[in-house]
Amino acid sequence: MLWWLKGNPVPPLINSASPNDDLSATLEAGGLSDPNAFTVYGGRRYATNPLPGFRINLGFLLSEEDGLGVELGGLFLTPRVNKFRIASDETGNPPIILTVREVFYPGFGPDDIETGGVFAGRFDAIPEGFLTGYAQVRSSISLWGGEANTFLRSSPADGINIDLIGGFRYLGMQDTLDISASVTNAGNGSIHDRFRVTNNFYGGQLGARLSATMDRFTTSLTTRLALGATHQAFSISGSHILPAGVPDDGAPGGFYAVLSNLGNSSTCRFAFVPDVNLNVGFALTDNIGISVGYTFLYWSSVGRSGDQIDRTYNSGLNPVFGAGTDRSGPRVPARLDNPTDFWAQGVNVGLNLRY
């Protein structure tokens, strides 16, 4: 099967700017408020579509007289990785800036400006006069699930079956965003941040299936609604290597993942998961058939990795640009808890075996 998933919402993370601008001239240079700067990654949804995968369904009619049966099902989508990379040449072009909204700068008092960490570009404040470097983002998502149901079948007419379905449903999704950046001259230096959310849904479900058979063709429409809870587990980690000659006081973290938001947390929320499946099959023999179909699935509450990135910034907590030496001021960036909804849809081609 081949499915398309709702994209990951990512805030503006990486900017570029005019090659002639001195990015050390002002704190705003290269930030979102700089008219000469522009966003090259972030500020929209990013999807890793389409995702291939497979689905297995097993059904058993326990009693033809009563129409009582059981069925088991599972699906798995192959994890897909999407990569973005921007690198400067030996003169620092194009400029590369990781954007933040700074609300506190130790020693200068509180402020509220759009600024950023410069990893490449003209930088007159250092002897080299420019920085060379790169930035890259790696995003990945995987989806899997399973269910166990009983069904009660009635046949109001020849070739027509109606199944009433009830059972248990499980869904899992893991969403990861890795951000890396490095300065490759002026003593070198690098950062790496990881934001990961694992969602697990557990719930009971009810539904119905209508199927019609004519000669060798079978058409079925299944709709179900699961009610339950989504357990969302958040993991934020970061690391850094400071440029040569810059003292490291041991403050943890990278750039967006620092002392104030590092670590693991979790929450549990009510959620519902409806889905619709339409399939058309053709019997090659009495026991073997083929089918094609379409599925739409909706998940009311999940966590996405991009929604966990807080661009609000206290330079005193940053181990690279603030050196982590002054840990006063607000505890930002913060751990965010921004649930959203999710959908997946796709087509499938199947082989059917009947005994």
C-alpha cells in the first residue's frame, strides 16, 4: 500500500540573507525582522510522502448459522526520512542563520527582538571577516497499528452482507526532527538538537461493513469509530562543540534544545480515531482473489516534533552563543505541549485468500 500523511508543522528555523550584509552589525541582522533576510527552511508543513507499507487482515467465521466471527488486523508504514541541507562556499555564501526570538540577553536586560545564530556569512567582528559552515534538518515519521474485533453478520439478500463490528484498536506514530549546524572556520564549532514525539492510541471501536458480491466481483465499504486515549511521550536532547579557544562551562544542550527544555515528559489525552475503507475485489478462483482499495484515517490528538520547538530565547542558557555562563532570566526555550490532529490516506493493492 502507499499512503500520504499530514505534514509536520515546522516554525521558521533557517534563514539566509544578502551576501553583502555584515551579520555582526546588529542583533537583528539575519533574523525574521531583517528585510534583507529570508527563510529557507521552516514556516510551513513538511511531509515525507508517500510512505509504502503493508496491511494484514485475518478473519474467521465461527458460526455460519449465527454469523458470529472474529478478525485481526495490522498495518505498518515504512519509516521515511526527509533531508534538507544548506552549505556555504569558502567565502561564506550563502549566509546561514538559525533564527530565534530573543527575550533576554544577560548583561543587557530584557528585550524582544528577532535575531539568530550565524553559521555562515559576512561577519566583520572576527579577524577572518566571514564564517563558513552549513545547516541541515532531518525529519522522519513512522506509523503502525493493530486491531482485534468481533463481528456479527447478517445477509438480507443474495450477495449482500452486513457486518456489525466491535473491538479494540491500537495506533502508534513516531515523529522526529533533527537540527544540525556547524561553523567550519574560525575555530570550528557545531550544534545538534533532536525533538521526538511518540504517540500511542488505545481505544475501543464500533463500526459496520457493507459488502456486495456479483459474479466474481466484490465491493465492500467499512467505517469504524474508535474512542480512547493517546499517550504522548516527548523527548528533547541537544549537544554542542564549542569553537577552539572558547571556554565551556559544561552547560548542556545545543541551540533550540538547552537547559530549560532538555529531557523527557509525557501526557495522556482523550482522542478519537474514525476511518473509512473502500475495497473492490475480483475472484481469480474460488480461493484466491485480488483487490484494490482506498483508506482515510483521522486521529484527533497527536504530538508532532515541529510543534515542540520553542523559538523564544534566553541567551544566558545557550551553551554556544551565551556560553551558558549566566543562567538568570526566563526559563526559555520551554518545553511545549501543543497537540494537533493528524490524517492519513492512501491506496492499497491486495491478495485475498479464502478457505
